[in-house]
Amino acid sequence: MIQSVDRAIRILGVLQGARRLSLSEVAGRLELPPSTVHGILRTLQAHGMVVQDRDSNRYQLGPAVLKLGNVYLDTLELRSRAVTWSEELARRSGHAVRTGVLTFDEVVIIHHEPRPDGSRQMPEVGIVIPAHASALGKALLAFLPEQAEELVADGKLRSMTSETLVDPSVLRAQLADVARDALATEREEAVLGEAGIAAPIFDASGTAVGAIGIVLPAADWPPAESTFTAVREAARNISRELGAARWPA
């Protein structure tokens, strides 16, 4: 572990979560001397990874971060394979579709297909959701037992709403059901008024590399059985295109 690189990445993580912070706030959150943090911030600023507001002197993520993110998305085969099937799933279900990958204890949305009703919707690519509080995350964790157990054993399952599963034994039981059915659900566990259904995506090695699912109003729960079938078929088709020999792996 190279200390300076580790600290730089931690600073970017702090700014990701808080948007705009002063030097003292960044230093306080990382429990590092302001002089140390200032030097790293100036270096990140020189490379466009961080920018400083002239009026408030607060720091925020810079445009170079977006450039890196776009390069990552452009080179991700999973995303390119998911686009067509996401459009089809949105058409069949009438709901917005998300495709996500697991990053530590969170799911990162790499593709978002809006609801096909023509309404104005915010793009969701790049948003993160706690894995244990999302259907996408559960669909992945059920087939990545080592990562799931590391998350559960950590004892830090964040409560997003009153419905979030924070009891390790209950989460383990639910993941076992997901592993059996290859289908995960959640109702208002991450966002009040929102529910989700998701299924895992596998690559040629049989590893769960992502998940695809729909987002619907909690008031519309449960959806028609055909909606569950459509989600499973989308995940199966993407997995097949990625070279998976069978689904679920």
C-alpha cells in the first residue's frame, strides 16, 4: 500500500460523499493534518481531479473524474451487452431499468434505461446504492458468498429506511432464497416509495459480474408474474452474450 496514493483516493471518496468541503472538513473526516491534505488536494487539483471554488475555497470533484468514469463505461462489455436488453425489459415491464456492478459494499449503476412513458426522468448512471438494501446488490451478493459474508460479518449494515435489512441472520436467509431462485426483490429498503426486482448476470467463467433489474413504485407492488419473468429473461440473455454456459451459474 502506497500511503500517498491511498490518501488521495480516500480524499476523492470523501468528496464523492459530501460534494463540497473545506480543507479543514476534509482533514477532519480523514483524521489527517491539514498540511498533509492540502498538499494532496493541490496535486489532485493540478490534474483536474479536484477543483476549488473561488468564493468559498471549498473543494469538489473535478471534470477529470467524469472523463475517467466515461472511459470505464466505454470499455465495459457488460454495459454494451445490457443496452439492448434493457430497452426490451423497459418496454415489456413499463418501468425504468438499472444495470449495476458491485464495488465493495455498494452497487454502482452503469446503465439506466428510463421508463418508456416519455416522462422526464433524471439520469442515474453513476449513482451508488448500498448492496444489502437493493435488489441489484442482493442478486449479486447471493452468488458472491465470500463478499456477502465479509459484508455481513463487518456488522455495519447501514439503515437507509425503516425497511432496510440490518439483521445479519435475516439478510443471510434472504440471500439463500435469492441463490435458489436467481431473483432478488426489495421494497422501500433504500428509498421510501420505491421497490425493485433484479436478477444476476454471469460471464464466461460463471462469475456474477453484474445484475439487471427494474424500479417501480412501492404502491404498485406486487407486479404481474410476467414482470418477474421478463427480468429473469433479460439477465439470462445478457449472460449468454457474455459467454455464460448456463444461467444461473
